[in-house]
Amino acid sequence: MKDAIQPLPEFLTAALPNPVRQRVLRKAERLFAQGDAVDAIFFVCRGRVKAVRALHNGMQSVMLQATAGEFFAESALAVDAYVCDAVATEDSILWSLPAKDVLAALNAGGDFAKTFALAMAANARRQCSRYERVRLKRARDRVLHLLICEGGPEASFTLTMPLVELAEELALEPETLYRVLRELTDEGLLERSRTHLRLVGANAGD
């Protein structure tokens, strides 16, 4: 894991009275299981985790994902037991935030409640964008949606994961993602490097 560890936001360290623990997970290691009692929510400081739910046909549905700098399982503050399984998709390090301490800080109000609410709103936007993206039928549209929505004003998306994991994020087969990236590059609409994908051209969505 080469990326720097994302520090816990200062508004959390200032408000939580008990020491915040780090959880170190290896790829495919489980963070919690569906039905486990809620004792914490999490902040990803390195790596990537996902929440999955088993389907009746034996397959799994990815409910949400989080990467470095994002909160994870924050909706568990509203329930007594986790409603999904949580698994690391790569070697990961997370801050474990005691649920009772977060709830107490929220009940106290003040700047913490406002800042936490804004952080949750930003996190919800990212998760909604992910859900919206995988509902698009064309693989090309999913890639363009990612670059436009998550790449900022320059439509430059930082690759924090291998392309095979980006394909999973987009609910695509790796070969399909490779093909779309190659096509966009050949059309002059995409600039690629080892660390970035940048959309160029005004008519990329046509």
C-alpha cells in the first residue's frame, strides 16, 4: 500500500473522548457481518472496503463502497445491528469510531453536529453518484459519468485502485473497461497515465 494514510478529520478527534482505534484488514478480510451488534462506524484512511448483501440466488450485491478519506457504515448509527457484511477489497486501514461516542457528540450539538452532517451529505452524494452510475446501461456512459462527476472541474480522475477494481466499482467486466478506455483514448477524448484518467474535448458525452 503506497498511498499515504488519510488522517482522521480534526473535528472528530476533538469531539470523541475515547481513543480512536485503527483497524488493519487484509484483502478479503471481513470488517463486520450482517447481524453483528453496531459498536462503531468507520473512516477509511487507506485502502478500500465494501458492504455486500447476499442474494437469494447465491450471488452478492454491493450496497456501497468507501475508499481513503471516506466514511463507511455511518448509517449504522440509526440501527442496532449491521444490515450488510463488510469486506476489505484490498489491504486497508480504518479508524474505528465508537458509535456511542459519535451519537453523544451529535446530541451535544454545536459545531460538531453541523460539520458531521455536512460530511455525511458529501458522503451521501458520492454514494448516490455510484448508484446512478451503475444504472446506466452503456459501459461508455458509466466511464464518462465517473470522470465528469468525480473528476472535478478538470474531469481528471485519480486512480487509487487497479483498473480491475475500478471495473468492479463500475459493475463492468475488466475487459469491457479496458475496451472503453482504449476507444476513448483512440478518439482523443481521454488522456491516460498510470495515476490519472482525464477527459478532454467538449463533446465527450455525444
